[in-house]
Amino acid sequence: LVDRGISPYHHLPVDLFNEGLINDEVLFSLLNSQEYFSVYPPFNQLFYWIAFKLSTGIATFSMILKAIYFLAVIIGLVFTSKVLPQMGLSRNRGFIFFLNPLVMVEGIGNLHIEVVMVSFLAGAIYYYHTKRDGFLFPFFYTMSLAVKLVPLIIAPFLWWRQSPKWRLKTLLQVAILCILFFGPVFIGAGYEGFMRSLDLYFRKFEFNGGVYYVFRYLGFQVKGYNLIAYIGPLLAIIVFSSIVWKSIAEKSRDTLSLITLSLYAWTILLCLSTTVHPWYIMPLIFLASFRSIWYPIIWSYLIMLTYINYSYQQYYENLWVVGIEYMVLLGMIYYELRPGRKLKSLKG
């Protein structure tokens, strides 16, 4: 679509198919987003466009895109291996993320863009630690946002923990870069379609939402139907409020503290989300490589069990598997982060 000059933020795949602009019936039938606008930021579209221009078909497109992702992974590993020794940690800890089976299979094998987002986040952490006042930290941080919007959840930690001068300077730099990176979304009011698709993650999509499923069950008991349209936004407000509160309460400005707070934010976000696909937890695995905690690593194996849902003749979400997954996960989180053990377990 991009190669043809058609914005994926303005047109639904089903409309383009009906108009004859998409003529591959087999490929179209396999889309799970036939009636959704693209939710992938413009920088992602650039990756897809480059792979498309260099390919001769779907097979070569896939291999070229995997090569691009793999290059991003190598760049992320370089940044991680450079910053770890500067923080008094072994550079080998970087392989906790980059050799994790989930990361290799879902990131490079199945082409989920989170692996690229994490690599840019690694660059942001490196420059936050070494050259905080320069341009490269906001550049790499905005690059991670341009790939996936989720790193916005750590923005409050950056805001409250710095001097007013640094905040103003960094905010202006990030704002200018966001205008450049996200310009294609807003041209012709494309943000409406983008935001409509983004809203689906809060009001419609459901997968492996452990804690959310408890609220959903209670909603059925009270109202007799699924209250996701209310529960999803409510959980999002709880996540946002807890992150803002934590950012105000914690005053330390060092890099390890920022990573610890980011771990907190991503954990709260994922535990209260309505949709948690396996690749969503990649940032959590990456951040865990800087801290002596294990629940993100354990989760990276547990969450793969959810693929049992696709093994039935018709798609069916096995809630017994989800229940076991979250009972083990929440038990691990409590064990590692409980009062009296937190400082010891989070010591680098």
C-alpha cells in the first residue's frame, strides 16, 4: 500500500479488497485485521516498504525483513554489552535477552517488531547512562516510540526525576522528532483511524489477560455480559495512575533506578492488560537482564503454553492454562519483590 502511495491509516483492508486494490485472495483471507486500520507507526511501515522493494515475493520479503530485524538485534546487543560493564555488571548478561528462545522465535522468527523496539531502547539506556544531556538519548528513545508506542509508559519517570532545564530540552527534542516520525499518521486526519485501532486493545481484544479475566468473570456475575468496554479503560487508568504515583515517589536519577522503575511499569501494564501475546513481554525480559530477578525469564517460558489455544479444531482459549500461568507468575513476583527482599533481589 505504501509503495502505491496508499495510506494504511486511511483505508481498511476489506474496503481496498472490495475495490480491487488488493487482489491476492489467499493472502487477504489470512489477515486477522481485515476491518482494522493499521496500528503500526510510520517507522514500521518504512521497514516493510524497504523489504518489499528488495523482494520478489512473500518468501524473500520475509527473509529480508528478518535480516533487518537481526541487524537491529545486533545493534541492541552492542549497546547492551557496552553499558552493562559501565554499570558494574557482566556484559554476558545481555544474552539473557538476546538468546532467550521467545525473543529468537517471536522476534526474528515471527517478525514481531518488539525486538526492534527493545534494540532502540537499549541505545536510549546507553546514552541516558553515558551522555544524558546530549541529543542521542532523546533520539533513540523516540525511535523506540516510533516503532511501538509502549515505551511511553516510562516517560513519567524521565519527567519527574530530572531538572526543569533537562526536562524542557528533552521534551522539545522528543516532540520535534515525534512530529517528524509520526507526520504520516496525521496527514489527512489519518490519526482517527490509527486511534480507533489503538482503542481496540482496551475495549475489544482479549488474549491471555490473566487479571482482567477475573474482573470479566465478576462482570458477568453482576451484569450478565462482558464489560470489557468499561473494564479495559478502568485498568488502563489504574496502570497510568500507579506509574505516575511511582514516578513522583521515587527521586533517584541513576540509570539502574530508571531500569527498576521501568520494570515496575511494564509489569503493572502487562499484568492488567486485556491482551498479552507472548511477544509483548520482550521488554520485560530485556530489563530483567540488568537486575537479579527471574520472573520475566520464567514468564517467557510459561506464556508459550498459551499457544495451546490454536491447537483445537476451532480457536478456544484454555483458561486452565492461563490460570496456571498467572498463579506461577504472580507467586514469583511476590516472592522476588515482597517487602524485606526487594533490595536484595533487585541488586545488580
